[in-house]
Amino acid sequence: MKTRKKVLVTGGAGFLGSHLCELLLSRDCDVLCVDNFFTGQRANVAHLMGSPYFELMRHDVTFPLYVEVDEIYNLACPASPIHYQFDPVQTTKTSVHGAINMLGLAKRTKARILQASTSEVYGDPTVHPQTEDYRGNVNPIGPRACYDEGKRCAETLFFDYNRQFGVEIKVIRIFNTYGPRMHPNDGRVVSNFIIQALKNEPITLYGEGDQTRSFCYVDDLLAGMTAFMDTDASETGPMNLGNPHEITIRELAETVITLTGSKSTLIHRPLPEDDPRQRQPNITKARALLGWEPKVPVVEGLKKTIAYFEGELSAAK
Ligand code: NAD
Ligand code: UDP
């Protein structure tokens, strides 16, 4: 009988996690999806529930978890500024206690573990594009700190568990990723703009909209994430994963209006405190090690995401 790899995905009912569970099942893994449903939803994995190789468990990673697994993808953590600032203490706990619990599990089961870290560890970067050796410009006491510093501390824990206990770690720093199943109310720019455009409501540009981001489509991100998981144990990262195509937030708004044929106009709202001015990944490391390259142009990815939100909005009517 074929033995399937047992893979734990924490935060598996969220946006990235649900796509990852789907991908791992298609690769004949036995998937345990763990989520406390803070921002994730059962609906995101409802289509996987019929599989005998998929199991959904409600659990908060700030508490210990006793299961037997071969591999762990640690994605549990709210990712949008609105959600991670809603209960900042819980956000830090999720990153830090969650990392300790999942690393403890990895240590006991000898599982390899991947951490979904973030470009936010670079804060408002003074080096552009960001390379992995850049140490960042994070405000440790600002409203984004619960997320940024939580993720930075999680990275510290990953590297210390690796050095101290020999746990096999993989740390990726994810740059803005978008696609179907983003939470409609999470306030992230891509979902906000698409929903506003589809409803012909004003599009909310924070500040002048000349800040930049580089948007990666979910399928590209997961191809890089899973390829990195499969590399030699000596490859710990941290490794940037994202699409280096950088655009201003205003350009994003204009593209969404064009693609949806919307009547929306642009309105300005105050720029949130500590909002990074610019962000673009340097992906030289990922290209060299994985032969990985994002393939989905932003217009194509946006079209797929718009189609998803159109479906969601018409189902809600
Ligand atoms: P998401 O909010 O859709 O998913 C996060 C999931 O974690 C949700 O299902 C949520 O319910 C769950 N969760 C939160 N706290 C938990 C806890 N204490 N215990 C168990 N589950 C918990 O966000 P996402 O975009 O899918 O992000 C997934 C991961 O990737 C996060 O760790 C995030 O920091 C990281 N990341 C994402 C992006 C991006 O652009 N999407 C960028 C950088 C990093
Ligand atoms: N943003 C915006 N309007 C919105 C939501 C976000 O102009 O309705 C801006 C936000 O200020 C930031 C960028 O879009 O500069 C990306 O925001 P998001 O919350 O998606 O992610 P971040 O990269 O800031 O974590």
C-alpha cells in the first residue's frame, strides 16, 4: 500500500492555506488542516471535505497540538492590517506561541516545517528592491508591530530551533499575494478595490496612491512555496517569494476599473500609520535555487480574482 505523506497546514482554511490544502491533496498527500476560523472559513475548504485524505480540525495554534505528521506548513496568522490590528496581542501570540508550539511538534515528530513569514519583516524599507540580507526598518511600537515583530520573532525561533535542536526549517518571506478566496472584508487592497469596482462604489486610495506594491498571483506563490519545501535540508532560507512587477496603488485602482468596466471614481482616504512607501522582492535566490519565476501577469491574475468576487457577490444577492 502506498504511504502518503502526512502534511499539517495551519491556517489551512484561510486564503493561501485553502489553496495549499488543495494542491497538496492533488499531490497525493494526507492533509490535516488546522484553523481557529478567525479569518478563515469552512467554505474555503468545503469542496475538499469529501476526500478521505483531508481532515479539518478547529484548533488555535497558541495552544499545543499533538498529532503525528511528516511535514508542517505554518500559515496560521491573520494577514491583513485590519484583521491583525483587531486584536494585536492575539496576533503576536499567534506568531510567537504558534511558532513555539509548531516547532515543538516538528521537533518531536522530526517533521520538516515551513514558516510563512512576510515582506513586513522589512518594515518601510530603505533598501529597494528588498534582498534577504536586508535587516529591515520596522517600528517596534507602531500599529503594524504586532504583526511585523511577531513574524520577526517567529523567524528567530525557527533559526534557533534549527541551530539548537536540528529541526529542518524552511522560512519564506511572502510579498503581497492575491487571488480567489481572499476574505471579502479583510481590507486588503486587491479585494477592496475589486469589490468597490464591482459595486460601482468609490475606490478608496489611501494617501495619494503613489506608494507601491508588487502583486503575486496565488498559484505562482504556491509553486514556489512547495518547491522550496522539497529542497535539501541545508536550504533554510529566508527566501523571498513574490512577483517583482512593481506598480503604484493608483495604477492598481485604474487597472481594476478598466477590467471590471466599472463606473467607480477614485477617492482619497488618510494613509495609515507606518504604511510602507514601496515594496518589491528581489527573487534572485528563488530563481537560482528553485528555477522559479512568477508566470501570471497581474492583469490575468486580476481577471481570475474579479471572476471569483463576481460569483461571490451574485451568490450573496
Ligand atoms: P488569511 O487570513 O486568509 O489566513 C490565515 C489563516 O490563519 C486563517 O484561516 C485564520 O483563521 C487562521 N488563524 C489565525 N490565527 C490562528 C490561530 N491562532 N490558530 C489557528 N489558526 C489561526 O491570510 P493569508 O493571506 O492566507 O495568509 C496566510 C499566511 O501567509 C499568514 O501567516 C500570513 O502572515 C502569510 N502572508 C500572506 C501574505 C499575503 O499577501 N497573502 C503576505 C505575507 C505573508
Ligand atoms: N490601500 C489603499 N486602499 C485600500 C486598501 C489599501 O490605498 O482600500 C493601500 C494601503 O495603504 C497600502 C497598499 O494599498 O499602501 C496595500 O495595502 P494592503 O492592506 O493590501 O497590504 P500591505 O502591503 O499594506 O500589508
